[in-house]
Amino acid sequence: MNLIKFIESFPDESSCRIKFKEFRDEQGVICRKCGSKDHYWLKTVEQYQCKQCKTRTSLRSGTVMQASNLPFRHWFIAIYLLTGTKKTFSALELQRQIGHKFYEPIWYMLQKLRMTMGSRDSEYQLDKIVELDEGFFESVDTEKDDDKKSTPKKRGRGSQKQTKVMVMASTVHVFNKIKKYNKPTKFRFV
Ligand SMILES: [Zn+2]
């Protein structure tokens, strides 16, 4: 999805909330008390209610957004940027772009998303075409500390406190049957 499409699809909080519920309904909600998968949707309070034991589950509960008070749209924007762009960005930059008052919840949101995306990748075994390259990662400073530093750092290859890491990505070449050529590589997992 490109940026224009993203903005058109999710112009406000309500469109994000509706989409998020669609995702949840696809996955299915499991009652944390009795394990039942049958729920009613209570529209007025925006919660699921277990048909067996009446336990209520909020829309965010049991998801990456659990315990966060940030708007759904903030999460959607962060997910869009994390998955749709190649360059990395800091929590401070995201806070500035979103225009959120506090730094901590934005930092926390990014941490959770990066962790979740990392564990998703670890569930898959690399196969098909495996591509290999070097990547540079911050080696000592946590991102949080890094954001608050004012001294500029050299960027890219050979900059301070960066560690070279071998990265392997599983990809597939998509063949265009009509025009009979290989489309650019489709990225799968790292
Ligand atoms: Zn239940």
C-alpha cells in the first residue's frame, strides 16, 4: 500500500478502529478465562463478551496494542512506516511526525511493534530464494538514549558504535505469465 492509498483508507480514528476489528474477527477472539471462541460484540462499550462465561475482552486486549492508550491511528501510522519503508527511524522522529505530546508512549509502541515483527519472522524457516547481505546496527546505545543525544554521529558504513550483521532474507521471484518476465523480487521473511 502506498502513502496515498494509506491516507485514503485510514483518514481518521474510526476507519482504523473498524479495520482493526475486522482483523481481530478474522483471527478470532479467545476468552482468557474459559478459552471459548464464541463471543458477542457489544457495540456500545466496544467490547467482546464471551457467550459461555460472560467475560469481556476489549478490542485491544490480547493484541500488540494492549495497555496502550494511544489512538489506533497512531499504531496504524507506525505499522505503515515500519513495514512500508526501508529506512529506519527513531521514536523521536515519529513523535514529531505524529505530533504527539509525550515521547515515552511512542517509544514503547515502536519497541512493541519491532519485537512483534521480529518474533513473527522467527516463526518461519528461510526457503525458496535466500538473499544475503550485510546490515549495520547500533551496537551499544539503546534507541531511547540515542534519541536524546545532541552530538551528531557519522552515518552508514563504518560509523561509530555500529555492528556489522549478516542478514538473510527469504524471497520469491514472481513470474508475470502474460508478459513472460520475472517481476522484481517479492520479499518474505528475514
Ligand atoms: Zn469465557
